Amino acid sequence: MMEAGQRSPDSSSEECTVLEAPPPRNTCLRHAAKVAHLYCAACARALCEDCAAEHQDHPTLPLDQGLQQQRRRLQGALSSVQSRLPQVSEALSLVRELLQQLSAQRASMEEDIQSHFQDLHKQLDVRRSVLLMELEVTYGLKQKVLQAQVEHLVQAEQDMVSSCSRCQEVLEGEACVAGLQAEREVEEQLLQAAQRPASCQPEENHQLDLLMDTDALRKSVHNLGPSSPPVSAVASQSEAMGVGLEECLVGHPASVTVVTRDKSGGACKSGNAVLSAEVFTPDGSIVDGELVDHNNGTYEFVYVIPREGDFLGVRLYDQHIKGSPFRLKAAYATPSTGSSDGAKRRGKSPAQKKKASKRASSALGTPRRRTQNPIEDDLIFKIGSKGRNKGEFTNLQGVATATCSILIADSNNQCVQIFSNHGEFRNRFGVRGRSPGQLQRPTGVAVHPSGDIIIADYDNKWVSIFSCDGKFKAKLGSGRLLGPKGVSVDQNGHVIVVDNKACSVFVFQLSGKLVAKFGSRGNGIHAAGPHFAAVNKNNEIIVTDFHNHSVKVFSPDGELLLKFGSNGEGNGQFNAPTGVAVDDNGNIVVADWGNSRIQVFDGSGSFLSYINTSAEPLYGPQGLALTSDGHVVVADSGNHCFKVYRYLQ
């Protein structure tokens, strides 16, 4: 008898499996035996016949239409999130980049602190050695005098004791004629011993003075460090205001006030934020202006629009502030919209307005009264026009020269162009981008004695090094620099970098090792928007201080040696100096950006002459250099060309 579940030997090999039918696809979720055929739009639910009675007052649709409607809403929500996702991803990338920059800044500052204190330790060790050496010298001199006196007194004492002993022996014998001669000899010795000159007073004292006035040093050490607390301003909360934000007159100064705020929207009370403001023209060129830090969390940007239809970009720590970039409504002045009305709107007095108008006209290169040039220099040739092809420029900035070459940093074209001393095009290299070997607004250029080309990469915040044929080799200053503007090379082959945003000067070895750093934001011995630098035969570093309208000369380790220049249009005055070069005689040649001229000074900062540019007026000159055959090359930024002038020394 077979047990239950066993298969009969005679049964078919095919086993018959019975499958339960799946429930209907649209079964009601509340009533399992019912099929849903309606959709409640108010409750977003599927309804069967039983459910429909409960929703008879709600709008209903056929189930298929309701399901499609729900799918469309779901697709809309998905699209909304997908459209938002790139913005969040971009923000994540930005915040991560800022976090990396913060870490790099911390590492850089930590290295600077270590370096400064190592230098202090070295100086203290040197001073300790000097004091110990001075002590040893003073002790030696005193010890020598006293030791010689000791030896002299010892000898005198021994002679006296010897004479006294012999005399005692003679006196102990019997007085007789035979001993008379011996007594006379002893007497003579005693007299000589008694009369021998021997100072019985010390010829030197024992005093060794040590005056260690350490209170001032301790106070200085205690005060080492940041002169102000870290700035908490963020771009997303900071805002700009003022009439110049919306409308201005072409060729006349306009101003914008920037108020910095922290992450919660609270107004910042201190200055020193890294702020930049520029006017971007539709053709891609950039118009600089004057940015003033009021040291109370507010800043004023004064600019001059050269034509209609421009944009104003204001960035805080390289990020656009709220509402930036702003569209400017620039219009040409008419008799009914004179500059005096604009001055009233800006709240300036007539005297202030007149001064501002002069600065504006000079910046635009309009004719002005010239001082007689004591030496006759003139234009030899000019190269370039506005464009993106070889030999064309858009906002050219830095200039450098080699033995037979002229190098131009073509900022908005993201490249460096190389020409012969006679102006023939030779080469061009550079690709826009943020990776090593790519350029993002190159501003300064220099040639190293090794032949390498040094480029200040402003927006990439580092300095790039290329071979003479344009092949990328290395970068330096990444994580340290905020906005490198000008570069130069000293007599030791060190790379001098002017950091426009940090208002500092960095000195690097070609390997990237930091040799020195000096300067900070401010006036006086500090800088406000320094631009370019040159180095003289004494390895002194000459820096143009854009917003302080001056030129400053520093020792290789950053000590201020000389400052000359003030704001104005007279001989030796500046309206935002930019390019600078030094000739073989130590004379200093300076590009005066706002006054659209070139001035020459001697090594002590005394005005000598102008370069005669009247035939082909400059418009906002930037970088400047001297060629091997003794001429001046200047980047005529506003005219999109470079010009070569005779320079008589």
C-alpha cells in the first residue's frame, strides 16, 4: 500500500502543478474582493463601488486618468529635484573647495608662524652668542690686568721674603770685620726690595654689568599675531547700494557702497575683507576702479564707465555678492544731465566734483595740459588691436622682455604672446582652465635667467612656470596666494610675486619654497591693491601701490626703504600707478594708469621726466618693461595694443 504523497511507478513523469491566479491589478486596498474603477482627486485614492459611496462629495475621475495624473505629478516632482540637484552639487563643490582653501590657508599660516618663530629663535641665539662673546671679551681684559698685577706682587713678595731670610741669617752670626761685606750686600738687597715699585691697590675692578631690558621684548612677543580678528563676511549676505549701482554717466566717476555681512546677516564692523570690484564690458574687457576700505565693514568702489551697456561685478573672497553682477545703465551726459547734478546725487561738494572730473578725463586719455618734457622721447611702433587672434589682444596686462623678445600677458584671451624686439609675432601659448598648465586671467609675466617664463595666474591663485617654448613645468604659491598680479625675478633667481588681493609681496625659490613674505592691507608702509614690481641691482624690490597712489621700495627682507608719490596730476604724482621698471642707472620708470602717462624718477624717488606719449595717447597703461636695446615697452590696455617708445638715459 502506497503512503500518501508517494508517486506511483506507473504515474506520468510530468507533474501537474496548480497555480493560484494573482489578484486583479486594480484590487481595492480596503476591500480585497472589489475592483477599483474610480480615482478620488481630493484624497488621491483608488475607489471601488463600496468606497465610492464614502467619497460621493469628492471630485472623481476614471481610475486610468487618475493614475496618469498622479504619474504626471510624480514626474514633475522628480524634474524639480533633478533641476535643483546641479545647484546643490555645485554648492557642495564650492564649499568643499573653500574648505580645502581654508585648510591650505591654515597650513600656510602655520608654516609662516613656524618660520617666523624659527627666525626669532635664530635671532635670540645670535644675540645670546653676541652677549656671551662681549662678556668673554670684557672679562678677558679685566682678568689680564689683574693677573699681571698678581704676578708682579708675587715676585715682589718672594724677593722680600728671600732678602729678609738672608738678613736674618747674617744677624744670627757674630759681628766681625770678615762679615762686614756680606752685611753690606744684604743691606743693599733689603733697600732695593723696599724701594721696588709695586702697586698695592688693585689696578682693575671686578664689576661686570648686565642690563637685560626684557619687558619691551616680552610685550612685543605677547603682541605678535593678527592685528585684527578674522573677517566673518560672506558673499551671499553682503550687498551693494548707491546710485552708481544702477545708473551713471559715461566718462564721469560713479560710486557704489558695499556693506559686508556675516552668515546670519549681521553687519560686519571691521574691514580687511578680500573684496574685488570690476566693470565687465560687453566686448569682454575689464575696467578697473578704486576700491576704498573704510575699516568699518563698508567699502566704496569708484569707477568710470567708458561706454554704454556695461556690467558691474562685485566679489567677496572670489564669490559674487548678493545680486552681482549688476547691469549698469550708463548714458552719455547731456546739457540737462551735467556732472554737477550727478555730484549732487552722490552728495559731493563742487570742489570734490571738479577733482573727480579731472581724474575721469585723465583716465579716459582725453587731452590735458602737459608739462614740458625735458627729454625728447617718442613712439617707435605699436602692435595689436582688439581681438582673439595672433597679435590681437583683449585686456593685455603684464609685460616682460628677454634678450630679443617682448612677452605680453593677454589677460582676457588667457594666453601669453611673444614678439621680437621689432614687433614680429613669434609664438602664443595658453589654454583657459583651472587645471595646472591652464590659465585663468594671466596678469603678470617675467623671464627667469634659466629661460623659464613666469606667469601670475590671477584667478587660479598661483604662479605658473613654462619653458621658453610654452610647455608647462610647475606651479608655485598654490594655497598661499589670493590674487597674484605682478611677477619679477631678483638677482638670486628668486621669484617676486605681488599679491594684489592679499596686499603682500611673496618671494619664492623656483622650486616653490617660500623665502620671504611681507606687507599687509593698509596705507603708510602697507599697501592697498599693489600691482607690479621690479628689482634693481641692489636686489631692492620696487612695488607700485595702486590705491595709495605711490611707489614703495623694500629691502629683500621687506624693510621699507623709500616711498614716493601722492595722489594728483602734477610732476611726481600718481592716479593709481601700475607698471614699473628699473634701468641700468637705477632710474625708475612708472606707468601712471589713471593719468595715462609714463613718468621717470631717479633712484631716490625724485621726478626726472615724462616719456612723450602725446602723438599716440595712452589709455590706462598697465605693465611696463625695458628692452635690451634701451626702449620702453608699455601695455596700452585701453587701446588693446602694446607700444614701444624711445627711452633716453
